[in-house]
Amino acid sequence: MEIKAVAFDIDGTLYSNARLYAKIAPFFLKNLPFFVKYNKVRKILHRTGPLPDFFEYQARLLAEEMMVSATEARNKIDEIVYHGLTRYFDGLKSYPYVYEAFEAFKNAGLKLGILSDFPPRQKGDIWGTMTLCDVVMGSEECGALKPSSYTFGVLTQKLGVPANSILYVGNSVRSDIRGAKNAGMKTAYILPWWRKILHLPLKEADICFTNYRQLQEIVLQ
């Protein structure tokens, strides 16, 4: 396959979700009523868009759930999600060979991008990879969460290469693999532990891999 750019999801793709969940467990339980309502809102937003003001609409949906004003809801989201979770990424390790793979792709002349449903800069310098990227964007900025084809279209435009020459790497079948496929991209799926044990690849993905050194070898072979 002809690949001119490689783009990545972050959460669960560049690091282990399980490690993050272990760190945030006390914070999550402390704010459990909020997260239950917020999760319900995000499920709606994954089916909505593009929106002229994503953050305003998200706040209005949560305001209805919490029975507060939209301003109060937006402040809560900023306090608990956008700012509250940031500190838990300090000291959180990426998967092995992530930086090595980014560097190898860059040295091979491929463009690099990041597309995440949450603000990428919430993760700091994204384990050193941010400076290697040509595009770093959050889907919320576009007005639509993944798997919206609109959001993947914005990524394609910013990378400046045809969609069928972009390999999108992710861990979510619906948001990452199907979303990118529907936008005309090629896809790479990082296998969860149970698929590794069962030796069960995802047929929908163009590439299935277990670690980033393996992905590097497949793409650059």
C-alpha cells in the first residue's frame, strides 16, 4: 500500500488505558455522578456533528442532565475533564517503541499527524512525539467527534495528502477503524490483549499489530 502519512489516535492507542484507569480511579469515584452524566452526553456527541460550537452544545446537553445552567455545566467540564484529568498523565508511560516508530516514519519522509477526541495537549508533549508531527488536532476543535467523516476530512486537508495515502492508527473499532475507513483512509489496529491471546486479527483493518516496532516494520518494509 502506498502510504504518505501516518496519523494516530492517542487514548488507548499510544498508551495503555488500563494504566490510566488505575491512576484516576479515586478521582473518578469522587466525581462518579458527573462522569455518568458526562459519558451519556459524549455518546450523543459521537453521533452528532459537525457543530458550529461543539463546546457550547456539549455544555447545553450536560446542563440538561445535571439540571444546572449551561455556564455551570461548561465550568464543570473544564474543571473535571479538561483540567482535572491533566495531572494524571504526568509519569504515565507510552507503549514501548512509540517514539522510535514516530522517528522512523519521520526519517522515511512520511508526514505524521495526531487526531484525538480529547485535547492532545492534555497529554503534554505526547511522549516527545508532538515535535515530530505535521498536524496535531483534537476532534472537538472541528465540531465533531470520531467517527465523523468530517473530522477525518479535516485531518486529510491539514496533512495535504490524499485520504487513501493516509494510514490511521487506533484502538477503537467504531471510532478509529471504521471512522477512518469511511473517510477513505487505510487503517492499523493495535490488538487488545484478548485478541492477542486468541490470535484473532480484526478483518476490517488493513494492518493489525501488537507493538510499535512491529508496526514500524510493516509500514516501512
